[in-house]
Amino acid sequence: MAQPRKPVPAKLVIAQFSSSWEVLLEAKEKLANTFGPIDLESFPYSFIETDHYALTMGENLIKQFLTFQNLVEQEELKKIKNLTNKWEEEAKHWASTKNLKVSRPLNLDPGLITGAKFILATMKDFSHRLYLGDHVYGEVTLMFQKGRFQIQPWTYPDYQKKETLHFLELARAIYMSQWKRMNCFEDKKRI
């Protein structure tokens, strides 16, 4: 029988998108104040892979990925998702003072990188998602195999983009380097 062991901490990744640069900058500052220094950020890009958000968030969405220097315990993902959802609600009030004409000015999607996978948090259940508690599900969006992240049948189109995969692989390399510096490789298979 295997002995229970605490999961290793993971690297927090947050994808943020909005039609407003001002909202993104405000969110980025709030994220850094809460989760610690940002150690990697993608170039902002036009989020055109879906029109799912057009009615609530408007046109010309800008998306950006951020990672944080401080590692987090994996069980914190559900708490982080609920917190980012709360901030999305708060952004509605803030955006209304800026005369933004959208009902949802901000979307924050937290996820975790470990040595083996990229996990995305969601409030929506589906066949390939596991319930984490507190209304949050976890999805293994990408698996790290053969030296790179591998796309799954359910991986969202923008997470399949070469630029996104490169960013997440770079974030994983930083994560692995953090572990080496901390001398925490007592069992590499756990990562």
C-alpha cells in the first residue's frame, strides 16, 4: 500500500483577458499584490479563438498569461478560483465608473503547473474534469510528455497555440529551476 504524501507545491498561472487595457493593468496589480511578484508574463495578444465572450465582454479582447514567483499548494487552486471569480464581480463595479459598456469586463482563469501537467480551474463540470470542492473543477489541460506539453482532445484552442505552449513550457522550466534551487527533488516522480 502506498503511503500518503503531501503533493508538491505548484506554479500559479493566471490567464487574464478583457477588452480594456486599464482593466488588465488593474487586475495585474491586484494579482501581484495577492500572489507575489510576477516572474513571467506573455505578450498580450488578440483573443480571437472564440466569440463565446462577445456578448458579455465585448469585441477586441486582449489576453495575457502571468506566472508568479511564489509557489502555491495544489489544494489552494479552488480557493484561488473562487477569489478570482470574486474579483471578476468586483471589476464590474469598477468598470462601470470608467463607462465601460460591457457586463463582464474581466475574466481570470487560474491554473497550476507541475513537472507533469498544466491544470486549469473551472466552475463547469464535464466528463474529463474532477470536482475539487467549493464549486470548482480541475482539468488536466496539458500533459508534459516527451519533453513538451501535449495537447488533449479537450484543450481549448488558444492553449493549443504554439506561443501559448512555448510560454507554459518556459514557465515549467522556471518552476523546475525553482525546485532545484530549493533542493526539493527527494522524489522526482511526484513532480
